[in-house]
Amino acid sequence: MCNKLGELQMSVTLTYVRRILFRPGPDVRIRKLFELQEEGSRKCVILGTIFKHQELKPSILKEISEEHQLKPQPPRTLFFDDSDQLILEDELQRIQLIGNLDVHLVVTGVVCAVLGHEDGDGKFLVDDYCWAGVSEPVQRPLQSTDDRFIVLLSGLDLANSGDTLLPLQLFVDWIGGFLGDMGEQQHQAHAVRVLIAGNSVKGCAEHKTPSLPNTYKANTGDSVILDATKLLDDFLVQLASSIDVDIMPGEFDPSNHMMPQQPLHYCMFPQASMYQTLHGVPNPYECEIGERRILGTSGQPIDDIARYCKLTDPIDILQHTLEWAHLAPTCPDTLSCYPYYQEDPFIISECPDIYFAGNQPEFQSKLYEGPEGQRVRLICIPAFSKAHSCVVVNLNNLDCYPVCFSTSDSMDPGPDK
């Protein structure tokens, strides 16, 4: 966490200067935690990384509680409670935060600046606070005024493809220009890339089945994954023959589990890998398409944050991570990641134009407008296996809308501005 604090401290300081120091009122200073005794009851600002103390948080010590003859905790999916506490820590010390900072709207790993003073109990009474904030936008003038589109989808879950194959084939035909009237075909001809945001092979955890003794059957789970990978290869062949395709790994795909995830290996796609238009990309993924900076994940950070705070709307969580300037603040506390020291790979150092999260319950979109002219299109991509829909984004004006391929729904609900 100290590495995260070091890299984000300058951003938080600049945000604090813009937001607090220029207010009318008494002068306040930025202090280290060990300098708080010098300030007494005077207001000051401290910087640090938030640690959220939660009794319900999973712990290996609690998992082995049976060895101590203690009653184990029942399995949970949500781990927040009214007894949760916020603790701010810097390179040397830590202090508990109370006051005007809602414990249920923040998670471990967020770097922030807080304004207030230390009370008589050794706790810091917060009057105001600020996050690292969204960096200033980089002006990249568009080279073309013609509409160009990218298509986002996620959660194909081909291991459970019973109800997905027909909508998926409709999607392929739609991308290839074989569906709709002449006007829609001409409109679709402006699509420049398809981005698949994870969970293409599997969309959920594998259910364990008891093994039968004295049998020599191949492992059922392995055969399902193999068949799903072949289906994915066939699907990618049809796409890559007509458009550039970026495919990200997801939580349940055959890739490394810890973040950041490496690209799916090309040997998984013996047919599709023959096309140079197929690009295996990591998770998180950042790229630039048509002078637009695009950033996003396959959804694990959003899902993990929702387990430890009362932020329940995925689009709100996505906006919070943008304002926190961090893709996955709960790494490595509750979301596993590779150890890093010199550089935090999840810091949002540049303002994106499009910021997405895959494998969400439903389509959501929001245009975030910051105080310094930032305009970021936030997108929650629904799982295709459940919603049978993709998301189309106009690179020219950042409008976006879902397109549904369910046989009972309309094809195009229209743009979301």
C-alpha cells in the first residue's frame, strides 16, 4: 500500500490544493501522522491510504477456527457491517477516522486527503476529504468527423452455451453486415473493432461433482472447457475475418487468476490466430482507438468492491474507482494480484474517454463530466449469456446504446446520451 500511496500522493495533494486551500478561511497545513501532536486541536490535512477494518472480512485465521474449537462463521457474499471502522495509514503510522466520512462508501486501498483535527481519544475527526480525482484530459483532436463505432461485449460463457449459440450467430451476422436493411448495414460498416471483456469460455465457478470410483472417464469439467474453447475459436474466426477483435481474459477463463491477467494464449485458437486482426490483450486493458483512450476491466474489481461496502450500483462503483484514480483499490487485500513494488499497475494516470467494466448484471451507461472539462463515458457491459446483447459506442461523440439479439426483443433500443 505504501507504493500506492507514494504514486497517488501528488495527485491527492493537487486535488486538495484546488479544493480546500483556495477556500476562504484559516490556513491549514499538510501534516504527517507523527506530526499531529504538534497541531493539537488545530485543523490540518493528512494524507494516506484507507484501511477498512471489518470483522466479517474473510480471514485464513477464521477459516481454521475449528482447530481452536470455535464456531466457524457462516458463508457470506456481503461483508460490510455497522461495526466497520476506517483507518488512515501512511508510511509510518495509522489513525482511526471518524466524522464526515461514510464508512460504507469507501473500501480498503483508497488514497485520500482528509481535513480535520485529532480529538482527545487519539482519533481524527474528519470535516472534509478528497480523493486523487480524475486527471486533466489530454486534448486529442479527432482526425475524422465521420461516425466510427466500437462494439463491446462480455460473458459469452460458452461452457453453458445452450441458449447462447443462436444469439451469438445473430451477432456474427450483424457484425458482418448480413442483418437489417441497407441503412443499418451501411451504419454497421463503420464499426472498427470488437472488444470482448472476459469470461468467454466460462462465466461462473465450476461446480464440483463427486468422482466415481473404478471409472476411467475423462474429467467432465475438462471436456466442457475444451468444447467451449473450440466454440470460441470458431466464433473468433468468423469475427476476425471481417473486423479487428480484442479479447480479454476474465475471472473464470483459462488464464492466470491473479490480477493483472495475461492475454489468453494463441494456442487456444488454432484457427482464429491465423488472422492478424485477432489480438489477445490483458485484463485490465488500455488502448487508443480513433484518438479515443479506452480503459477497462473484465469486472472483478467492481464485483469485489460491492462485497465490502454499500455501493450496490455497478455504474456508481465504476465512477468511484475513476474518482479514486485506481482500477482495483482492494488489491491485494481481498482481490488477489501479483506482488508489485516499483509501480502500481492499477493507477489511472491519464483520463480515459471510455471506461468500462465487463460481466455486469445489466447494461448501464453514464457520461461523467469533471470540473476541469473531463468527459468520460462509463459503461457496464452485460454478460452476453444472460442479456444476449452488446454495447455500441460512437467514438465521435461518445454516445452508446445496447443492441439485443434475443429473438423476443427488439434489435436496437436506440442511443443513450
